Amino acid sequence: MAFVSSTDADITQETKGWKFAVGSSILGWVLDAFDFFIMVFLLDTVAEHFQVPKSAVVDTLFWTLAMRPVGAFFFGGLADRYGRKWPLICCVLYFSSMTVLSGLAPSFGFFVICRALYGIGMGGYWGIGASYAMENSPRRFRGVLSGLMQAGYPMGYLLAAVAMQTITPKFGWKSVFFVGAPVAVIIAVLTLSAPESKAWQQHRPTSVGQIFEAMLQHKGVFLYLLMMMSVMLCLSHGTQDLYPDFLKSIPGIASQTILGMKTLYGVPIIYNIGAIVGALIFGQLSQKIGRRNSIMLALVISLLSIPAWAFGTSLAMLVFGSYMMQTGVQGAFGVIPAHLNELSPDAVRSLFPGFVYQLGVLIVAKVPTFEFALSKRFGYPWALTMFEGTVIVLMIVIFWFGPEARDRSFLRESN
């Protein structure tokens, strides 16, 4: 794949209203993550409410993750063919509606269907949002805005933990499925105020057939990025989805408080602060030392944090370990929006990275279930250590030998 090198004119060029495009993309990813992670805190509650085994509720995470590639393919294709703005608006309103319906579910079967349908919207949003943000942002800000975009994910996780402590005690557990709906409307308004992507206007495919042709022409890059994202997603979901449940399993930890908060909510809030910090730092660092080097450095931090993260016997040690773990995990992920978009073909910059990302999610969708089963056999500490230690080492190897296209232009050079 040939990449266009950057020029001073392109680097300093700014699209009027680009901040609205970036802002709506970031806020939408925050809301998307919030709507997903509220389930992490409700596994026992939902199981008790619907009178089903906890393992059945854990499986709803699988169905959400498994449907994400469908959304990436559908909404990403729409965004490449018809523009970024309206598919993004439709996507955020759709997944927010599915979240509201989840809270209104009269039966567990209906609840599972809603969480699966929500997964279509969750999968569709990242590809559109990331391409929309990266194409509109000035290249000199691409690294830090990539980190800011991906920091929306732990921010959503953090806000879910806050909502569990502040909203559910007053209004009940179902209320957290409703609070995001007004935010979806705000995102739609922001997007309406933002410009369409100039890069999309230049490279717009003339037909659906051209979209598929572009995908097939770059199948080598697609397969590499799919492998890369599959392993990376093993890291993120493997360290996040069941960690609150792991904390419950440690004697005496659940009954403690930290900074006036219950441990099961306070610890996730603290380690998601680390995740946000990591995404911003390593996203910006990637602008200086390169995307791959920045990611590998973040992975080393995660690897070194495993003993305290998985085997900490005190609350202070667990807080430190989980903070450093998520600093590294989301530090690595903070580079991904820029890295994936820079390696993607111009004509399919919404579909290509979004589908790669979400197909990787499908491949690893059973990670929470697999780790839960491992914990039953080896105990949570060893289950987490064996799985994540292997994943991190494998990721370092993949990035060491992988390609990079830092600061490539998304616009055609003028003659």
C-alpha cells in the first residue's frame, strides 16, 4: 500500500468546525462504553431479577460483542458510501434506543435480544467515529486526539461505576439504562453542526461494488490488522470485563471502602482514571516516537503490573496494580484510532478499521466466559495471569514486526 507523505501545508490546514466532529465522535464513544459497562456491575442483580444463572447473564456480554461486526459492516459501509454524518447520527440514536429497551425488558429472553441488538450499534459506532475524528482533525493533533477518542471507552466505564453509586440507590438498577438517552440527542446535535469529511468527499466510492473491491485489494493488511486487533481485544476485555467480579472473590475486599466509595465501584473508578491518563499520554507520545513504539512501551507497563493486579492481598496493592494495568492497556489502545486509520485504504476508511476492530471483537467474544471458566479451575489470580501474560507477550511480537504509516495524509496532494 502506498502512503502519501505529509507536507507542512497539510499539517497546518484545519477544517472549519472540526472540533464539533471530533467532539461528537468522542462523546459517542463515551456513551457507547457506558451502555456496555453498566452490565459489568449488574451481573448478579440481573440474574436475581430474572431468576437465571449468573453464567447466563455473563453470556449476554458475549452476544453484545458477537453482534458488533454486523454493525461495523452495516454502518461502516453506509459511512463510506454516503458520508460520515448521518450514519453516525443514526447509529448513536439506534444503540441508545436499544439500551432503553433493555431497561424495559419484561423477560430475560427479551433482555438478551436487546443486548444483542445493542451490540450492532456499539460495533457500528467506533469505525464511523474514529474515521470522522481522524479525518477532520489536524495531523499535528492526530496522536493526542486518537488518545482522547479511545479514552472515551474507560471514561464510559468510569461513569458507569459512578452511576451505580449515585443513580441506582435512588432510582433503582434499571435507571442506568435510561440516563444516556439525552446524551445521544446532544451527540446528534453536535454532529449536525460539524462538517462532512473532506477526505471522504475526495475518496468517496461510486458504488457498493467499489467498496468490496477496495476491501479485497487490501486483504493482506486486513488480515494483519485483524490478528492485531483480536489479540489486543483479548487484553482489554480480559482485564476489564470480569475484574469487578474478581474483586468480589477476595475475602474482605468487598466490605472495604476507598475514598468514601464501595470498593467494587471505587477501584474501577480509580483504574479507569489511569486508563484515561494512559490513553492521552501514549496517544501524544506516538506522535513523537511512532505508533508501534508507543504501543509496545504501554504493553511493557501492563506486563510489569500483573503481580500486583492479580495477586495483590491488600486494597492498596490492588488499586496500584489495576491502575497501572489499565494505564498500559488503554495507553496501547489510545494509539489505535490513529494507527488503524493510517493503515486503512482511503475509500473504505469507516468500514475497514471498524470491521477489523469489531470482527476482532467477535473472535474474542467468549473471553469473559473463558476467563470465568478458568477462574473456576485455577482461581481468579492464576486465570488472569496465565491469560493476560500470554496475550501481552504475543502482542509485543506482533507490533515489533508490524507496519506503520504515522502522519500519512488522508487528502490528495494538490499539484
